[in-house]
Amino acid sequence: MKNKILEIKNLTKYYGKVLGVKDLSLTLYEGEVFGFIGPNGAGKSTTIRSIMNLINKTEGCVLLNGKELDKDNISLKELIGYLPSEIHLYEDLTVKEMLDYHEKFYKKNCHKRRKELARKLKLNESKKIEELSLGNLKKLGIVLAFMHEPKLLILDEPTSGLDPIMQQTFYDLLKEEKDKGTTIFYSTHILSEISKVCDRVGIIKEGKLINVETMEEMQKKNLTFVTVKSNENEKIIKDLKLDIKESNGIIRFKNELSSDKLIKSLSKYKIDKILIEEATLEDIFMHYYR
């Protein structure tokens, strides 16, 4: 059994009377990449900011390596690398000055790793932060989060602003970290990223964690989309009792029946054409959001 790294217990956050997150409990294990997915406004950033003690929790607690992670526990914070969705730094500094300053936060020597990351990400250290594009600012944020080789990486929308080539470089960095045993909490609303990098996935909806599954479990879900052309559409719709859409003599529906049951149900009717498509990750995600 792998070691527990991060434990979130009954996390609740209200902004006045407005719910941010409600009774969220979650455990992350050593060396896993955990995808935290949901649309904008679902509660992803609220969860992360509560973990990082950037906002006060209404209820609940967060444990790192079995110890409560509060805002004053510096030794635990040194184990975390955090990449926020929006990066705000001292704009009058150069990239080099910002990285030099950040190095001084840690007892260990981070210089070699910092230089290696800057080289891989093609980050120009001579530029002022105020001159950086969104993509280069995100690169700087990645270096700041990774350079001290943390045990836990918390990444909030980490690829926003990166071009496709740099995104692949970033995925390669994630794989390196995972291979070293780093635990990664990966929050995003971009579903295509999840299948590339994650081991498990948690889906958050309206501030509540509604499902946690491995990527393998999610991709094996018995969910398909069926398109049928038949002269007996009305009978099929009445028989299957599913949410079926009809257009120009063609019906299409989301199917959760086994292939055997589906074929047996449709075998009673004269079918001109049939198409059965496996659900994509996006389809499965929307299945939870309807």
C-alpha cells in the first residue's frame, strides 16, 4: 500500500452565504497524478486555495504526511510546489532576480535544478517580469514550483498560456516527477489533458466531489452513443425508455445497456443502419454533469 501524502478531510468553504466547497474528503498517495476536474466555478481553485491556506476554511482540515497543514507550518510548506492559475510576481524584477530571490527560501541548493528547468522551458532570465508574455510567465511559474524538488506538486490550470510544443515539454516534466515519486494534484477544466497524465480523477460539481475513479475505470465505463435509422422509430423510442433525440428519420441516444441487451432490444425492429460509438472522456464527464 502506497503512503498517504495529502489528506483532505471534510473541507467546507463558504464565502458569506455562497458555497465554495462542501464536505470534500480526498486522499492522494505517493507518486500518483490525481486529476481534479470540473468547469470553471465548480470549486477547484477554492479547494486548492484552502489547501494552501490562502483562504480560511469554514470547516475541515488538511494533512500532509499525517501532520496538519496550517499557515504557520513552514517545514511542511517546503514540501509543496504550487503553481496558481494566475501568476502575480514582482514586475520590476528580472526573471533572474525573481529566481535568485526564490532560491533563498530553501535550505537546499536549488540552483542546478532551476537552471535545468529554465533550459528545458527555454526561459530567458534576462527579461523583466513585466515584459513577459502569458506563456513565458507560466514557464516562470513552473520553474518556481518545481525547482526545489517538492514531494507534492499542486498545479492549478498549469498549461494555460503554453503553446502545444511547450505543453508536451511540460508533460515530460510531469512524467519525470512522477517517476521520482512526486505526488501531483492536477486541477484543470481541459479534459484532454487528463487522459495524458493522470492515474486517478476526481470530478467536482457545484462545490461537491461527486466521483473518484482511476483513469482505467473511467475509460472502461459501459457508455456508448447509438445512432439508428429505422422506419419504426416511434416503437423503439417507446420500448427503450431512454432520452432519445430524433431528426430526419434518424434517432440517437446515450446507451448504458450492455451490448447484448442493446442488440436484443433492437432485434425486434427492422433496422436500416446502426452506429455504436464509444463514449469519449468528454462524454463521460458530461454524463456526470447532466
